Amino acid sequence: MRRDAPVILEFNKVDFAYGPVQVLEGASFHIHDGEFVALVGPNGAGKSTILKLILALESPNKGSIRLFNSSAQAGREKIGYVPQHISYDPAFPISVEEVVRIGRISPLSRRYSAEDRQAVDRALETMDLQDLAKRPYRALSGGQRRRVLVARALSANPKMLILDEPTSNMDAESEQRLFSALGLLKGETTILIVTHDTGFVSSLTDRALCVGEYGPLKRGRKVVQHEVVAVNGDSLKVLHNTTLSHDCGYLKGLTNG
């Protein structure tokens, strides 16, 4: 990630509450173009709320959100989102390739073009799914299905890719293939992952955004930014706090420096 890369996502002193329950208070952070960032924190910390705000499914009570130098609503179409869970009818006869093609559907009615074909092929190749392209989606393992959903998001050529708990219930082989694919995308596509997996943080990410209760009031959660810094090559990585003097105790697999 270039230090002079433009900021494409910025939260500025964002407050958000569900009724009387304050979830976020003064949350501020930013993500640069081409950066690989992990959003971490315990269950119930507010990670899902942050995703909803980025995707314009909710609006802040206070503060502002800028996405691609515009509002979250206007910038949403440039995001490829891979949810943690997706419901589908297992009886529906759809192939892996057809699932990925869904990512090319446009609001404008048009035929499936050569450009669409190339984008789908490229996404299948990136996620190492070429050999499964004609296989029924229902016949895949949970980890394989997750990789298909990532390919579907990539087929739209998003400026930013958001993955919610990408390794949840994933077998070791699929996890390794996902690691490899995201490693290839690093630097080319801005990536934000919500994860409990410290392996992702130590291996791939440039920074970690830690959601937690900081300060004496603890009415709502703030977001603290940490650089993931390599020491002695990649043999040791530490968290370097870039905003407040708080650690990120949730990431016990890394050292706070």
C-alpha cells in the first residue's frame, strides 16, 4: 500500500445507536486505496454495525461517512460484499459458473457480453475454481461455496472487497486457497475483512481496526487503528498504534508495540 494512496473510506466521529443502546461513539478511521485491512473485535462489539454503515444499510446519528469521495449511498455500487451467511434453495439447479455470472448482472437490461465472459473467467481463475465451474453449486463444500461467493463479488470488478468472517466453517484446503487468492489481490483491490482469525491479520493485512470500549464513559465503542508492522522480515509482526494509546487485546496472537 502506497503511503500517498488516496483515502477511499473515512469515518469521522460517527455515533450510532439502536434506540437507547449506544453502539458507536465518536468512531473515526480511514482506509487507503489498495490497502488490506482487518476489522476485529469480540462478538457484539459493533463490527456488523460498521459494515451496515459502510453499505448504507444504516445511517449515522452523528458524524459523517465518506466512500470514494462521496456518500456511502453513492459509493456503495463500487463495493463487492461477501456476507458470512447466505440462504439459497438447494433444489435450485445452478452451476458454480452461473452463480459467479450473477455478479455481472446490471440494472440495465443487456445481453451477456464478451467482457462479462472475461470477467467471470478471471474471477474463477483468481479463486482457483476453473475445474468446478460446471459443477452444481449445491454439490460443493461450505468452504468451496464461500470461494464461489468471493468470485461472484470479484466478477463485478469492485474497487473495494468486503468479506465478513471469510474463514468461518471453512475447511483447511479452502482456507489456504482463499489465503493465496487474497494475497494475489493485495495491493490491486482494497480489501476489508471482518475476522476472528489472527492468521489473516498477521499474514496479509496492512492494518487492524480494533472495535472496543475505550475511555471512562464506555457508552459506545470506538475504533482504534493499528499498523501491522513486520520485524525481522515476516518472522515477527507487531501492532503499532497509530491513533490512541490503547492496545488491541483481542489480537492475542500478535504483540502490541
